[in-house]
Amino acid sequence: MTNTANPTLKYYWEDLPVGATIELGSLTVSREEVIEFASKYDPQPFHLDDAAARDTLFGGLAASGWHTAAVTMRLQVTSGLPIAGGIIGAGGELTWPRPTRATDVLHVVSEVIQIQPSKSKPDRGMVTVRSETRNQHGDVLQLTTVRIVVPRRPAAGGAGA
Amino acid sequence: MTNTANPTLKYYWEDLPVGATIELGSLTVSREEVIEFASKYDPQPFHLDDAAARDTLFGGLAASGWHTAAVTMRLQVTSGLPIAGGIIGAGGELTWPRPTRATDVLHVVSEVIQIQPSKSKPDRGMVTVRSETRNQHGDVLQLTTVRIVVPRRPAAGGAGA
């Protein structure tokens, strides 16, 4: 499954079978952005300054893991699945096997790994999506498994029938 | 355990027993910041515009969950445990029971729930920290369980002995 540029296309819970794979676009993370994000949300030396980062576990300037998560979300929103109602996460898991470096080009591949109708709310279901965020060398920088709330397709005829 | 303002105090793996609780500071999330973060990293209508948000699952403007995660990280860095080597997460789990709203005052309480020495690297260990991010009404907005890489206390005398 590839994302299309059709703005009227909207996916419902019924349209997302287990195994569906979505190739997302890519984004370059600039040095300025690494430092700007860290200044606001993760002001630690290894996210702010080359010299200070050299003698740390990272061995050089590294983006905050939450910055990698935020860029991944941007790619999901701007080039991912056009889910009816938007991409609304209930929670999930994430790991950061390697840090994002300034000038890395990030891209994301997502796969539907589980679907589940809501027990209490018949108008929606959960879709569990596993995403790999990789850099231009193919290194995996982040792995996430996120549960997304997705509306079910309205019955034909709907409320007006 | 409460955070102190002593800038020379540094915690090593040995200083973080299971059950240690850390009260972090608080931060107000402004309306401008909700929209600014979303514009960059999660540009969906319910994170950007009151009117557009009204008819969505959120029922009104809501911060991106990744924004809540980023603000929580900021509180951990600026008012959390002064861990030797910094707060370096390897990954974790998160859920967002409720969205953060503009003007919410967030505060965080963290607890050490597991510690584990590294099997391969004797100079470090893992500390698993569970954190609750609450608003001014006591509502839980985010729950995280994050594994942090923490240096072990250097042996007395150290390399120079």
C-alpha cells in the first residue's frame, strides 16, 4: 500500500488489514533544528553542543529521542495514511537503537500489525501500527508500536436512511 | 526523594533504589506553544485550530501527545534527577489517557520501578522509571515507563590509582 496524493481519500478501520505496509516520505533533520528542539524540550549538553557531546555516551551531537519521535509523527501526518478522523494515538512503545544525527535524512516504513474493534464503542476500532524510522544509511533510529483510534466506516445510508 | 538545587550533586546507578520517588517541577503549556509544536510535528486540525477541533474526538483544541512527551522530558531534565552522564533513554512505553489542553499546568511525578546492571558493560546499568504527567486538576495526561542508561559509580581511586 502506498500513500497517494488524493486529498479526498480517507481510510476507515475496515480499510486497514493486518500486513498493510505504508512507505512514508523523508525529511532532513538540520543541525539548527536538533539544537532548537533540544533547547526547548531536552536541554542536555549532548543535544546542544558538539564539543560537549564528544565525551558523552553519544560521542557527538545527537538529536533528542523525542525529536526523532516528533519528526516521525510529522512524516506520518504529512505522507502517511489518510485516516478518517486523523491519526490519534492512544499510546505505544518505542525504542531508540541509535541516535539521530544532524543532517540525517529520516524516512519511515509503517505496517499494520493488529486490528481490534472497540468493545464499548461500535463507531471505532484500534489499529496497531509498527513503524521503523531509518536514516539514509539504513540504520534503524527508532522503532515504535502505536495504537491508533480509527473510525469505522459509516453504514451505507447512514443516519439519514 | 526530592530534587535539590545542588548543581554538583550527581546520581549514579547505585543511588537509585527501586521505590525512589521524584517530584518534578511544573510548566504551563500555552496555546501558542500547542499550535507551534503541532505546526512543526503534528499538523492535524485538532492540534491547530479551535473551530476545527470542536467536531473531532477531542471536542476542542488538544496538544499533540508528542508535545506532552516533550514537555515531560523538559521537566525531567530541568527539575528531575541529576543523573551522572545525563538522562539517556533507551526506549519505553507511553499512554495518553487524556489530551493536554492549552493553559494546562503540567507536573510530573517519577518513580524508580526496576534496576538492572548491564550484562555486557560493567560501567553502566539500566534504571526503569515510571512517570505520571498530570494537569492542575490532577488528571493523568500521560503515563510513561522509560528505561534510562545510568553510569555506575567509579571505583574509589579510579583509573588514576
